[in-house]
Amino acid sequence: MSALQQRPERIPDLRSVSEISFHILTSRVAP
């Protein structure tokens, strides 16, 4: 059970990555 608790939560991290990706996309589209 220790291994499970040691693992970082990557599910919520995915949401952050999505937001960052969107930000980069808009930044590139902008002149």
C-alpha cells in the first residue's frame, strides 16, 4: 500500500497540461 501512496497524482496534472497547451496554442496564434 505504501507504493500506491508514494505515487504522485498525475490525473489532476493532466488538466494542468491541457491548460498550458491551450495557452501555448493561443500564444503562437497571436502575432
